[in-house]
Amino acid sequence: MPDIPAQFRARIRHEPDRSYAVLVEGPDGEALAGATGSLREVRTVARQGAARLFGVPLDQIAR
């Protein structure tokens, strides 16, 4: 099982279509976690993307 950080880094990129691309720093560098049209969903998209990148269940990712 890979080392899972207590916290992870994510950033948001505002796209021309007014959506938000969520990028997460994973084991192989920064990767696109997903996109959303709502700022309220950014944290959820980031957590889900980090869980996928690290290959762990969502409950192991810091809130």
C-alpha cells in the first residue's frame, strides 16, 4: 500500500467555460482529479480524486 499523506495538495483552475478543474498532487505529480461547475463540490472532487490517485478508500483521505 502506498504511503498516504495526512493531507494532500489540490488546486483549482478556473476554465473558460466557467467550470472548475480540480488538480491534485499525487505520487506521480499533479493530475486532474475531475471538474465541477460548483465551488461547493470542489472539496468533494479533490478528495475523490486523491483517493483514486493514491489507490485507497475515500475514508482514508483527510477531510
